[in-house]
Amino acid sequence: MIRLAFGQQKMQRNLLVGVLHLVVYLGFLIINIELIEIIIDGVFGTHRALSFLGAGYNLAIALFELFAFAVIVSVVVFWIRRNLMHIKRFRSAELKGWPKLDANLILIIELVLMFLFLGMNAADYALQLREVAHYSSAGAFPISGWIAPVFNNWPEAKVIAFGRGMWWAHIIGILGFLNYLYYSKHLHILLAFPNTFYASLEPKGKFENNATVTREVKAMLAMEAADPNQEIERFGAKDVTDLTWVQLMNAYSCTECGRCTAACPANQTGKLLSPRKIMMDTRDRATEIITSKGLKDLADHTLLDHYISREELWACTSCNACVEACPIGIDPLSIIMKMRQYIVMEESTAPGDLNAMMTNIENNGAPWAFNAQDRLNWVSD
């Protein structure tokens, strides 16, 4: 969790994007410290309530402003990359409509909040320079100091009104964004931490055995006694209700960056599979059920077939490239494998080649259609 969520280790594989993302992340954390003082001033009618910290306060305000400017630059670069540059992972079909709008809204909101913060500081600094009552000198303003001269010819009352307007817009913007957060992919900023904490630490190539099958095999081999009262669970997953809570958290942690899809060899060769779409579909179906829209038709409207097609599932090579590529350890493969297990073990259906292989293994002990007694015939040649 410290390496991936806090340290953003995987983001640094692309140095430019990694640094810019780190700037936005730190800016979000650091500038919100200033929010505490902004609220105190609003509630108690004070001005720069924490200015008693002296030189440390001036340094902090300067740092907040520099980060605000750096966030503006980073967000503009991200908007250009997402909308103007022809980066393949931002052009996929699953990003059409709301997902694209959601991503752009987040960038615009962050941009507006930073401008409101700097505008508020610029008006405040202009009033400090005029030595207006209540606006005592406090803070250092390396960015808004460049904006403050705009107010030189403004009447004092107009500058005060502008500053307070910026204050209200900033507060309302932040509170609005906190509510919007839970409806957007940006919930990622909260869930990235528990998601990495609960990520699997097993080697990437190790798959989980189905517990029921393991018990049956051990009973057949007399390794443990069979339990006649053992209730057989559903094999695999047909819908989100069959997935684990960690898999559902994975879906809600996804920020739709598309690194998983960009790394997927099946997707690169033109197959229908997109690991990002697997996570988006899982989240959409879970949200449908949570909001009660899907409960009444749960049986005939499921994750399998209605959201994720069988062609997508069987296109997966189970190489784990998507899991390795995800910056916060999301595991689309675990959902794919669980749904494939349902298809094979509950429905007894699979692609023809796979059915032939399983039949051969059952009858001949090998994937090929040769009798076990003929296995060494090749030696005679």
C-alpha cells in the first residue's frame, strides 16, 4: 500500500505522467490543509486565523500557491492528452458518453477550484497592500501576487465582494465535489488505499483452487472424510452477487486509465476483450443492483451475457498483464476466471476446442486424442 498507493510506484513507469499525477495528488492533499483555515475564517469572521505561526505560515501559503499553479499545469496537460492527442487507450469504445464526460468534468472541477483559490488569495493580498481594516498583512503570495495588480483600479468594496465571492465559490465547489465523488470514477482517490492493502500477494501465475472441488478430490483420494451434509456452493460467478467484496472494491477503485487494456495481448491483436471494460461493467452492474433497479430482474439480467459477453471472457490468455499494469493492483483476471468457471462447471459449456481438450484429458490423461497405450509409439520411429 505504501509503495503503490502513497508512493505511486507503478505510475513512475512513464516519468512525465507519473510526476504530473504526483503533483495533482500532493496538491489535493496539501492545499486541503489550507481549507481548514478558510473554514475557520468563514465561521468565526477572522482573517488568516493561523497567521500567528509567523514565518512558517508564510512558507506554507507560498507552498500552497506553488502547488495550485503546478496542479493547473498538470490538469491542462492531462486534458490535452485525453482530448487532443490520439492516445489509443483514451479512444476505446467503453469511454464513449458518460465515462469521457466524467473524466473531463473532474479535470475541469480541479482546474476551477485552483483558480478560485488563487483568485481569493489575489483579492486578499490586494486588500492587504491597501492596509484595509481587518485585512492584516499575513502570508506570502508568489502566484496570486502577480494577479493582485488587476484590482488596483477597483473600488475597495468591489475587491472585498470579489474575494468573498471567490471564498463562497471555493467552499461550495469543494463540498459539491465531495458529493459528486461517489458517483464518479474519481472515488479511486479514496479506494486506492484499501484496494492496494487487500490486493493479493500471491505470485501472479498462481490461481486459486475452488474450495468445493478441492474437498471433493481429497474425499475421492481418501485424504479426508466426505461430508454428506456439505452444501454445494455455486461454482464461479454469473453475476456480481457471486463475486467477493474485494473484487467489487476493485471495480469501484478503477479510474478507467486503460493501462490494463493497453497491456492486454488479446486486445492488442484485435480481440474483443478489454480488461478496463470488465471492471467498468462489473461496477455498472453492482450499481444497478445497489440502486434497486436490478433486483426485480436479477435472474434474467446478469453480469454474464448482458454486460460481459462470452467472447470477451474466452479471449483472455490469463497472462496477468492487466494485473501487472494496474497502478493500484486491480485484478480483472480474477473476475474473468470466475465467470469462465461458471460457464464450464455450471452450464457445462465451453468453446469446442476446450471441450475436446477436457474430454481427452478425462479419457486419455492428456490433451491429445491418443490412447494412453499408444503413447510411446513415436519411439519406434
